[in-house]
Amino acid sequence: MSTSTAILLAGAMIALGLFFGLRGLTASAPEPTPTSAPAPPPAEAAPVAVVVDLETSRRHVANALAYHRATLRQDCYLPGVAGQQPPPALEFEFNFTFDAGGFQVTRGLVEKGRKYPPEITACMLAKLPPLRIPRPGQVVTATIPLSFP
């Protein structure tokens, strides 16, 4: 008997054993005990509507980004525009998506206006850690502007 035939037969024997072994098992509900009054049917829990204040979530995102602004300016903007007098004004828009627990799911960065040195944008994406906001209870998106100097 070849190896593949032996494996096929073993699989068939296991399947038959499971079929005949589980066939006799039936889930039976316990018999009710006699009581003076029937128990009321269980009440179904009504779905709880979560009210999310999107403006509050947006403020939390803006505050979290503002917390990291000085680091982004020092590590990315200033080295990227070194030697330019006066340093140019650069405007960006960060797009964030957070899950119901307040964890950052996605992040994007849009350069507003003129073309910026690519190392500034790459640095900002690398240096900015994932943000976290208080639990909003649903998926939340926010677009937050950030500008330098």
C-alpha cells in the first residue's frame, strides 16, 4: 500500500469514527422542574446607542499632534530648510483614522501649497508615533492642519 493510499484510508476511518461517535450525542434541554408560576421570558437587552461627539474627538487628535509639533519642527523642518533665509512657511494636513478604542488605524500626510523637500515629509511620517485618543466608541476620522515655522 502506498503512503498516499494509507493517508486516505486513515482519514476516512477518522471521519467515520467521528460521524458514528457523534451521531448518538444529542443536545437535550434539561427537563423543567414544576414551579408555581412560569418564569418570565428573558428580557432582551436593547442596543445601547453610543453618542460620539466628533468635535471632541477632533480636539483630542489636534492636541495629540500639537504635543509632537516641537519635535517634528526640530528634527524634520529645521534640518530640511537649513540655509534658506527666511525659512519658508510649510503647511501640511494630517489625516487620521481611529478605531472605537481610540487607537490610530491609519495616517496620511498631505503637503499643502508648493512642493516640499521629500525628506521633510518622510521624516515627519517616521518621527510621529501612532497617536491615541480617549475611546470614542466608533470609528473616527480627523484632518488636522500643521504648519511651520
